[in-house]
Amino acid sequence: MTIPALMRQVCFNGAGGPDVIGVETAPVPRPGAGQVLVEVAAAGVNRPDCLQRAGNYPPPPGATAIPGLEISGRIVAVGDGVPQSAIDTEICALVSSGGYAEYALADYPLCLPVPKPLSLLEAAGVPENYYTVYDNMVTRGRLARGESVLIHGGSSGIGSTAIQLARLFGATVYATAGSEDKCDFCRALGADAAINYRTHDFVQEVARLTDGRGVNVILDMVGGDYMQKNLASLAMEGRLVQIAFLQGSRANLDMTPLMVRRLTFTGSTLRARSVAQKRLVADALRENVWPLLESGAVKPVIHKVFPLDQAGAAHALMESSAHVGKIMLAVRP
């Protein structure tokens, strides 16, 4: 195919709210060694994109300033070290940035085949959430069959992914959410119980649900005063895994439970890791999660789809927290 010289891409006109988002014309990038050029079909919208827009989460050195951490589409060109046979294959990929565009660069080891039951739009909603959840809940959190997990923000893209995977991995699943409708959503995905954090104290509810034992793993994106409450909700040898700080990264903590119950408090970020480190996660997904996607046992839940030139509206919806599941940008019809 003939690759055009120019493409449309989202840009940020300074740091600020969704109103700083625009669309501009720019040259189509060229793949370097180990990279592929993807004709983007769709891109996922994620909280880190909003943080980047606000000036609080810059892309890694050398990465484009164009937002977007996950894409799906067709490989149309390859760089050195990538087989020519990759051209014309449909993939979904984790990218460090650049997903909100008609063409994007992806590292070939981080490209995974589109699972057969999924459309390209659905497949674009897989990489960021599944990489994050698997690496944190399973690898770092060591969630095992027969254990229990508390997933905060259960109705979000991350939360809906974590609920489905934890259930299929044989765990007892508890989730928190901010309304009864969202709690119903969590239960429909497989949560054994859902806690409305606006009307119930999740520490008390976890104690009630576990007969005072606490849960083995907590996946938290809230931070702030949740950190002390999380420590109080963990069972002996429990693991708290922090993946974001929607309520801030600072808290006045009594760490005594960490010692008394031999707890582990860990966390991670994904974006700035090397390709080799991310490839380890991709390989684990291919082996342990892709069969579940191929069988239809798990899938991304799409809340709403926006065209590329309405990325500002997509960000506004993300920050309202009115959604359940994924918010997507359809880049091409």
C-alpha cells in the first residue's frame, strides 16, 4: 500500500483540562529498528492520558508527546530486524505514546495478535489494562487460586479486567464502586461481592465478608487515605499493590500492620520500562491470558466510542468517572 506523507493526530495546546486538546496534521513517523508502523484503527483512552494532558505524566525520553498508550490496527511498514511477513497483519499493541493518531509506531515484541472473537475496536481496549492487571495482580501480587482479592474501582477499565481475570484464576473477588449500578456491573462481571464505597465502609465490609480474616491481595488505584484502610483490610501475609494515586500519593500511615501481619506493600508503573521488561509481560499474556481472550471467557467492556476529533469529550467523560469499562477512540471507520 501507499503510505501517505501526512496524518491527523491529537495534540495538547499546553497543559490543562480537556479544552486544550486539538487535532493537527503531522508527518507519518518512520519505524526504527525493532519497530513497526501501524495504521491505527482504534485507541484506548486511559487515566494516564489525562495526567499527561494536565502536565503531570510526561512521556518517556525519546517518545512522542502525542498521547495514547494502546492501539489496534494493521502493520503497514517494518523497521530493521522485523520480518517483512509482519506487514498486513492485524495486531493490538502497548505503546509508550502516540496512539491518538492515524499512524503510530509500536515495538514489535509488544504487538500481540487480535484475539479471534474481538473486533479491532475491542482489541484496542486490551493492552494497557491487561498488561497492567496481569503484571500487578498476578506477578507482583502473586494472586493464587483459592485466595481472595479486593479490587478498588471495579467498574473502571482496570477494574473490569481485574474482576474477570481474578475470577477465572480461581480467586474470591470483592470490588468497590461508587454507585449501586456500578456495583451491579461488578457483580455481573463475576465479583462475589461489590461494596458501594459512598454508603459503606469497605474496611468493615471486608471484615464481614471474610469473617475478620481480611483479603490476600488488594489492587488499588486510589491511594490517599485508602492506604491505611487497605493495610487494615489485608489478611496475614497479604499483599497491597498500588498502581495509581487518584487521591494523592501522600498519607500519614501507621505501618505497624505491615510488621504484625507480615504484609507486602508494592506497586509499579509500566510506561517507562524497557522494551525487554515489557516483553516479559507480553509473553506471559500470550501464554496465560490470550487463550482466555480467544475463547471469549474474558473481553474488554466498551462503554463509549468517540471519533478522534472528539478526544476532548472522551477525556471529560473519563474524568467524570461516569463510565463503566473502557472509553475508546475510533481512528478509522
